[in-house]
Amino acid sequence: MVIEKICCLGAGYVGGPTCSVIALKCPDITVTVCDKSEDRIKQWNSDKLPIYEPGLDDVVKTCRGRNLFFSTDIAKGIQEADLIFISVNTPTKIVGNGKGRAADLKYVESAARMIADLATSNKIVVEKSTVPVKAAEIIMKILRANTKPGVDYQILSNPEFLAEGTAIVDLIEADRVLIGGEETPEGQKAIQELCWVYEHWIPAKNILTTNTWSSELSKLAANAFLAQRISSINSLTAVCEATGADVAEVAKAVGRDSRIGPKFLEASIGFGGSCFQKDILNLIYLSECLHLPEVAAYWQQVLSLNEFQKTRFTRKVIESLFNTVTDKNIAILGFSFKKNTGDTRESPAIHVSKTLLDEGAKLHIYDPKVEPEQIYYELTGTYVKTEHENIKKCVEIHDTAYSAVTGAHAIVLCTEWDEFKELNFNKIYEVMMKPAYLFDGRKILDHEALQRIGFHVQTIGKRLARTGSIRAQGSLTMP
Ligand code: UDX
Ligand code: ADP
């Protein structure tokens, strides 16, 4: 089989960028990204794409209408395709067996059933969503129990390692592509077909092939290892604050060991995003099911530490503000889970904001890319407009950072957007209530300069020499 047509089920953060780059790099392949949400597809076909990702607009503009199509016609997409990516959402279960830990595979299952219903020719079905180990088996069972004459399925696991905010670069210059399949001749042939697609731009030496389960487990393991590094460095922030060590200096010294390396040692208010927590929960659930409580407890600690870090930071904010934030105006700078994305899933800003709201604060939130509706959704748990109206009494969303901080008792910086480093903090100090507090949850600002302006500054993993308040004359060095 030569792959001429690819269909992707799910036009989300994974399916959209991945297939756009495949279309860019494989002009000989027609790529159709399908979603059951009409609204999402409409946005993919418009000038304002449903997700913000640096470089994505250009890739889509180059390929859309040429060999890249976005469609709600799932039946046509499936029937015409030689290869189908399943890139649907896999949230953590909120009810029933394994709730709060196991992944809810209902969307994966429904995608597999759709393929079984609609396919009339051989298909390679590729699991791309982040899934628990053995999810491919579910797809296999559904497809093979419903095989029609003349239709054969090969099921591959091809986890995606892109990180949001750098997705296009991660896809174009991938460290590695991982493809898992069955050890049968047909399985190996399917692996080679998918390798051929990636070899349009990825050097063959960077394409790893394994059995299906190794591929699935490797994805969970990679995310668990990355999250573990963040929890490791975050655990030391509390020690640094108590002892006078500086976590940035510790991270630098530790990261210089070539066996450890410098990446993912950036202390923060905790990790967020759609993958880390979900994948570790999957790993914990798998370990429990395999009767490995020690393994489960080991990975649970990475998550517990993350919760501790978010709580510790928020507690510090409240305690510094004389242990009460009732009716105080707090400016929240940044709401996405990291810079360069509008994604808010598991963002630490949600935890911080909700806790401050519970304590009676009035929040003034600014984020360069997150839509107001999304912020209200995260704070209320619903898209119902009347709920949003209620919360608007204590949450105001602003168009600029300057507007958010005007009249604020404190600034809480939750996301490391570059533009926050460029703010004119002299101007900001003037328009804030005094004493003016600033909590830098990402360690991106010049704390000494802020203190010279007069701010009371607190950050993560570093005890500042003094906490501001006395405005030093002639030393306003911030822009
Ligand atoms: C992650 C993995 O990096 C990616 O390979 C996988 O495919 C999906 O999950 P993503 O969640 O998009 O990607 O972003 P990532 O850059 O990993 O950041 C995750 C969270 O960790 C963010 O909240 C980020 O701010 C935080 N982080 C990251 C830190 O707190 N410190 C660091 O040193 C790095
Ligand atoms: P991810 O971050 O994993 O890409 P998203 O939630 O951003 O997850 O995107 C998943 C997309 O999959 C959603 O747009 C959802 O509407 C879509 N989806 C879910 N089930 C199906 C299905 N059976 N067929 C097509 N699209 C689906």
C-alpha cells in the first residue's frame, strides 16, 4: 500500500498541528482532519484558528485547500483514507471505576466503532492520542470483531511528543518519532508505511520502532520523567526559601552534570497542561491494577508535590497580605498553563485564582491569549452564561496588564509570558494600592529592581534580601 490519503479524527491540540505539518512536509499526501464539532472545523477553516501556536498559521495557510482539509464529513474521511490517526480527547474519568485516575477512553472507543462501521477498504489505524498502556488493544478488539470481508486493519501506536507553544518546531525537528506495532509481518509492513510518511522530513535514524506496548508505555514514561524533574526542583524551592539558597543557582549547578542535563529544571508554581497529570494518573492506575502499590505510590508523590507547590505559593500570597484578601483587588498576570499557548488545561493559575476567590478576593485577570469565556469556564466548571454572570461580580478580565493592575493590592504572576518582563513597573507601582505586593510565580522578573521601585516582592525558591517598601531614590532602573 502506498499512503496517498490520511484522515485524522480529532482536530485538537494534537491532531491539528500534527496533520498540518504532515501536509506541509508531504505534498504528495492528502490530509483531511475531521472533527465532530462543527464549530471547531469552522474555526480551522477561518482566519482565526481555534488554537494559538506560534508558526501554525503560516503552515495552515500554505497547505489548506492544497493537500490539507478540515471537515466534519467523518464518513468520507474514513472511507477515502489509507491511514487514520485517532487524535481524540482522552480525559481522566470523573465517574465510575478508576475515577480520578484512569483515562476515559469513550472517545477512542467511539472513533474505533465509527471506523469499523464505515471502512470499506484496508486501513492502518494509528493511535495518536495520549492513551493508557493497552489502549491499542481496545481499538484492535473493536475493529477485528467487526471486520468486513476484504477489509483488514493494522493498528499502530505513534505517540506525539510535541509540547504546546513549540509544537511546530517540535514536529519539524522532532528528537525522535516512535512507532509501535504488532510483531507479525503485516504489523511490520504497516510500521514501514508510517515510517515512509515521516521519512519525508525526519532522518530514518530518528524513527524508533518498537512493539505496541513499549510505544504506549514510553509516552507515559517520558511525561512522567519530565514531570518528576519539575517536582524534584520544586521540592527544593521550599528548602531554598528556608535556608537562603537560590533555586536557580542550585538548578544550574545540578544541571551542569551531563548525566542530569539542564532542561526541565525551571522551578515554578507547579506544572500544568493536559498531559503530565493525566499520564501520571494513568501510570498510577496501571501500577495499582498490576498490584504494584510501591510503584503507584512513587509516581503519586510527583503529583502530590505539585499540589503542595501550588498550595504553598497561594498560601504565601494570602499570608503576606496580612492573612486576608477579602475584597482586595488581586491582579493575576497570565492564565494559560505556560507561555505561548492559549490552553488553560490544569493551569496552576486556576488553583491560585480559585483559592483567592474562596478567600473573598476580587480578581483582575489578564492573559495575552486566553479567551475570557475560557477563564470563566475554568473558574465555574461550565460554559453556562448565567454562571459566568455570577462570577463576573468578583472576576474581571482585562485587555492589558496595565488595566488589570490599576488599583490592585497585589500582582500574582502565574504564567511566564515574555511581555511581562517588558512591563513598565515604575508606572505600575504608581497605579497600585500601597503597600504594593508582587508575587512572581515564575521567577522571570528582576526582583532587586522591583524592590528598588518599592514593591514587596516574593518569588519561588529564593529568599529576597528585603521585601521592599522603602523607595530608594534615583534607582528606578526598570524600563
Ligand atoms: C508535555 C511534554 O513536554 C510533551 O513532550 C508531551 O507531548 C505533552 O506534555 P506540554 O504540557 O505541552 O508538553 O508543555 P511542557 O513544556 O512540557 O510544560 C508542562 C508544564 O510544566 C507547564 O506548566 C510548564 O510551565 C511546566 N514546566 C516546564 C515547569 O514548571 N518547569 C520546567 O522546567 C518546564
Ligand atoms: P488533544 O489535546 O488530545 O488534541 P483536544 O480536546 O484538543 O485534545 O481535541 C480532541 C478533539 O477530538 C476535539 O475537538 C473533539 O471534538 C474531537 N473528537 C472527539 N471524538 C471524536 C470523534 N469520534 N470523531 C471526530 N472527532 C472527535
